[in-house]
Amino acid sequence: MVPQFETISEFLAMGGHGLYVWLSYGSTVLVLAGSYFSLRFARQRQLEQLRWQASTNTSDQQQTAHSPKSSNGV
Amino acid sequence: MWIKELWHKLGSPRWFYQISSPWIIGFGVAALVLLTVGVVWGLVYAPQDYQQGNSFRIMYVHVPAAMVSQSVYLGMGVAGFVLFVWRMKLADVAIAACLPFGIMLTALALFTGGVWGRPTWGTWWEWDGRTVSTLVLLFLYIGIYALREAILDTELRGRASALVAMVGTINIPIIKYSVDWWSTLHQPASITLTDKPTMPPEMWMPLLVMVLGIYCFAAHNIMSRMRVEILNRESKTRWVRNLMVTDTKPIQNV
Amino acid sequence: MNWRGLFTREWRVMMRNRAGVLNPMAFMFLAVMLFAVGSPLQDESRAQYGGAVLWLIVLLTNMLSLDALFRRDYDNGVLEQMICSAQAPFLVVLMRVFVQWLGSGLLITLLAPLLCLFLGLPNSAIPTTMLALLCGTPALSLLGAVGAAITVGFSRGGILLGLLVLPLFLPVLVFGASAINTAIVGDGSSAQLFWLAFISMVALTIGPFATTQGLKISLQMQ
């Protein structure tokens, strides 16, 4: 297990194939990160909305602690 | 029989929601570790290919994406079968969760394949056997997606897409074979389950790590999307309301 | 209802609605003409593309005739009666697809010499072309019926039908075009013909079942 590249610039150049290698790795990171974060945001929005709905629909004693802004974990 | 009990429990989205959280965290951590190790190993430590030079490192993202995109479709076909035979609600949730991720991954496989093809074959796009198979897979995904968009009723939408996914899954072997009929340029499959790999271990080990990593990421992503989907569908039920109100500990945002 | 009763009824339905058969055929010859006009006239390589173009046009023609397969009966409620009252809806569906194939696949097979002539294919390729069409078109009707059954509930199901069904038609196109191309060169193409027949057999085992299920789903949409 030895690194195949001596310097950073050599690593970035990838023996002349830098554009292709970084394009494909970049797109992969983009897709994976995109699907992770878009889901995370959707989930947060959904939790906020559901908590708000729940706090308006249920009985009064539980109502005060759960406005959409103050709930934990959001 | 514990299997039968598990089967009955699987029918309930609520049960899945309650047990899935640790699994999602586990798969997420595994995916993060495996993908980090795999990318560093593949980019820095794996030896150069004597023919392709460094451009072969694209393989470490291209092959996992192509493999997992097929597996996700297969999983959708299995979920479709389960939905059709046992009318299991959770299976429809699984189909809905597999679709967007599968489409993204298939598109990624096509894109990285094209980028890899430029230095290897000298063209961005080559009508090669596996390119065509992947493109057909993308169209199969898009067909189901369009069908789901067109049907409003949740139950019918699930059953229709399950039927199409099943028919598509049965046809995939024939499509693959027919496309291989005239395929020429691509190198033979890199990892096969039966044959010995033609690559040296220092080259295919990182590939194995990457494949496992993408599988874990897929499991993480699909399961968490299923949770979102379940809450959407069951938002009017009592257990979701109770979960939102009475749960004192913060709900994990996975 | 016995086999013969089923067949005669479906046959009469098709005969009463001749436009459903004739319009796709007109489309087919129109498409052939457009290809012939669009391609370079005195080009030897036209025969090389002939097989692929012929099959592509056959796929599209079949898709057009599939769109009308269940629509009329779906709209006026006859389909519901057929599926609900029949002892074996499977058989009803199979018979309807068979009659649709008579009016599309078999008719195209019989017209194949004409198509070969228009597309510039050599006469020696005609028998293989007809055999390939005979073996391959049942798969198109059977698999296409699944898509037609699922999309019959939408007012504009045509484009969705194509999206669902054309990827499944790809193996038929590959083997069909390959059969014609080898026949043009003068080689035997029995392997491709066997494959086409095999695909049709697979389609026969899954198609009618899936079509029946698809119709049941569409009927609930009404």
C-alpha cells in the first residue's frame, strides 16, 4: 500500500485524465450528497408541519410546549 | 413461527417506522466509512492500469452505481410481487422510496460511463451493450415514475406500479441478453460472483469496498425515504399524532 | 362461453370497428414512405438499415393499434361486465389479444413482401422477414396489452403506453432486425427466430395474467 502520487498537483492531474476522473467523482458526490440532504430537508419540513398539526389538533394541556419553532430536534 | 410473526409485523408501516431508526443510523455510518475508505483507496493507493492509466479510477464510482441501480430495480420488482400477492402496504412505500434514488443512480451510472468512455474509447457516448442496458433500465424506471404520477388513488397507484415493476423485472434478463447480442466495445464484467476476477486484488478490493458502500448508502437512503413516506401517508392516524405530541425525546432526523 | 363463441364475438367486434385495424396499417405505409423519401435515394446501404427500420415501424404500428384495444369497451362499461362475469377473465383477455394480433401482427406478416419491396430489401430476405414477424409480433401484442390495460383509464394514455411498453419491445427489435440482416447477407438466422419465438412464449405466460390484473386496476379507477 503505497500512494501512487508524489505531489498534490500530480494527484490532481491524474496523469492527464484529471478532468474525467474529477468529473465523475464530483458528480457522484453531488448525487449522493444531493439525495441525502434533500431527504433531510424534506424530513425536517415534514416534522415541523406534523408537530404543528398535532399541537393544534390535540387537547389544550399539551398545546403550549409544541409550537413549530420551539420543538426539539428540528 | 417467528418468520410468520415478522411477516405480519412487516405489513404495518408503524412497526417499520419504530424499528427502522437504528438500522438507518447503522447503514449511514457504514456507508460513510466504506465510501471514505473506498474513495481514498481507489484514488490514491490503487495501482494504475497499464492500459488506461489513471482514468480507470472512474470504475470505482461507475461500477457500483451501475450495479446498485440494477439491484434497486430488482428490489422494486420483489416489492411489487409482495404488494401484489399479500397487499402489503409497506411494499408500496418501498417502491415509492426506491424510485427517485434508482433514477438518480442510473443517471449517474450513465454519466460516469460517458465520462469514462471519453479517454478510453475516444467518445462521450458509445452505443455499447451495457450502455444500452442501463439506458433501458432508466426508461423502465421513468415509465413507472410517470405511471405513478398519473394515478391519484394511493392503493391503485401502488398496484399498477407493482404490476409494471414485476413485468419489467421478468423482462430484464431477456433485454440484457438481447443487448449483449450485438455489444462489442466494453470490457467483460469486472466482478462476477462465479468467475475469478481478472483484476489483481489491489485493484478490485477498493471496488468491493465501494460497492458495499453504495449498497449501504442505498439502504440508508431508501429506508429514510420510506420513513418520510410513511409519515406522509399516516399523518392522520393516532399513532403519528401521539408520536408528535407525547414523545419527549427529540425525534431523530434520519 | 366456449372458445368458438369467444372468438366469433371478438372477431365481430373487430370487424365492426375496421378503422382500428386499417388506420394503423395506413400509418405503417405512411411511415415507410416517409423513410424512403428521407433517405438518400441511390444508396446501397439502405438495405442495411431496412431490417431495423421495418421492425421499428412495426413496433410503432403495433403500439398504435394497442391503444384502441380496450378503450371502447372500457368507456361504455362492457369491459367491466366481461371481467366480472366471465368464469375465466384470463381466457377472455387472451382471446381479445389473439384477435388483435390477427389484425396487426398477422396482417403485417402477410403484407411483409410489400414492405420489403418498399424498403429496398432483397427478395431473398422475404421468407425470413415473414417468419421473424410471425414469431416476434405475438410478443408485441401480449406485452403491449399489459401496458394498454394499465393505461386505459387515462384519457390521454398514448404517450404513457409508449413509455411503458417500448423498452420491453427492445429484445424483439434486436433479434428481429438481426434476423433480417443475416438473411440479407445470406446466412441462416434460425437462432434469432428461436429467440423471437422464446420471447413470445415468455410473453404468453405472463402477458394475459398481467393484462387481466391491469384491467382490474383500471376498472377500479373508473
